[in-house]
Amino acid sequence: MPNKVKYEHGIKDWDSRDTIRESVVYDFSMIDDSEILHKKVPPKPDGYDEYGEEKASWYKEKGLDVYLKVLFPEESEFWISEKPDNMVPENFMVWSTRHLHEIEYYEPRKKNNLYDKTFFRNLNIKYEWDWKESGLYGGLAGFFANDSIVLDLGSGMGNFVAEALEKYKALNIKVIGVDYRYHQERPANSNMILVGGDFKNLSFPDNAFNRLLSFNSFPYWLPSTGALMLKCFKEITRISRDSALWRGTLPFDSYTHLHNSISEQAVFDGFCANGWEVVDVMHRKFAAKLHK
């Protein structure tokens, strides 16, 4: 894919294929991210942990294979779509493994045409087999659908961007990366569009993307205050289209990143207050869909 290319989206919505929308054209290659930041190298955005991902150089190594393995758990052989007959309290050995298949489903709700600031958890969905759709919002095939425009939030060295462009080129999928590091170090690959930026102030137009990925970036890394976290959610929502799909990792694993006043509930409030319904898979990864 050349550097200067115009992306067209809005013709069809993948899960409402009969809906014809007006075509909107964006030229992402014309974005001058250095000009937005007054041609200064910006400081590292609030929320990145020096001890964790960066010192391990993990951001330099993550690529397509690990994205697909981690962010699409329903494609794994360990995902159970139908409850096993022996998954009952009387069978202790099997029953004790049910926590390995826990999911939590949070929904946004509106009051007076505005989304409520508090999430609503649907208690009818507690385990993988309670999710009746095929895959989470269409699964892997639904995410990488024809003509999707994908933004990798925190794309590191751009490995995923390059590999996804190659793997899905027959589907005419566009993949763009954004990372604050590109103001300092930009991978030398002329076939990628990589934009320097902070998730609180992204240089993309409204409604630019219908697919988002955030592997070990926001909200895995959280800024220091809830107000800044909500600013990230709002900005990511601004650049996302109605019915956009978002896959990412959560900050609730054994190495907790909730090192400040931000609670687990506040993170899900942030999703739902901006119109995202979200499925939490074992407190480690999520799948979300936007309702604007």
C-alpha cells in the first residue's frame, strides 16, 4: 500500500449489509502529526509504565500471531460454545474449572438521549456458552472483513500493521498504526502509515475507523487520573464509526496496572458512558462494539 492513498468507507456496514451509506474519503497520508504538536518531541503520555512493557521491549516484538491468539479467544480450542453436560456442581472436578470460561457483559444505557455514566452488567451472560452469537461480534472473520479500516492503538514497531496488510491484502483492508514513539523513532517501511500521537489528542478525523485494536496499550496502561482516562475514551470514540469493533487487553491481570485511583468499575464506566458495549473475557481481554 503506498504512502499516499485515499481510503473510502461508509458504503456498507458489515453487520447491516443492506444499509447503503454515503461514501466518505480520508487521506490519512496527509496528516502532519509533527505540526499538530508544534514540531516538538512530546513527552511520553501519562499512563506508560517504565518498568513493564517498555523495558521488556515487548512493543518491538508483538506482531500478527500474538494479536490473533490473545485478542480473539473465541477462536481457541479452549473456548466452549455449548455448556458441557458434565459441567454441574455434582461433578466437582469439571465444575471447578468453570472460572476458566467466565465472561462479563456490560451494556451502555441511555437517559434523555445521552449515555448513562454508569455501566449495566447483564447477569444472564456469565460464561462463554451463554454468548449465543457465533464468535464475539462476528469473531475473527467479522473483524477482518472486506474494506475494513483498522487502527492499531499503540502499534510499537509496526509489526502487526505490516503483517496484517500482507495477510489480508485480498480483502482490501487498510491498517494504520498510531504510537507516541513515532515522534522519536519511526520504523523504516514505506508501505506502512504510522502516525505519532497521544490517545488523548489523536490527529484523525471523526468517524475514520470501523475496527480498533489495542494490545497492551490503552486501557491496559491507564493514565494517572480518571478524568484523563475518560478523555482517552472520548477521543477514541470520536474517531470511531457507529458499530465499530474494538479488541484489546485489560488492566486487571496478576500484574495489576490499577496503580492509582482508577477502579475496575471506572474502566467499564468509561466504555459504556461513550456508547461501547463490552465483553470482558477473564479480566484479561475485551471485545467491544460502539453504538453512537
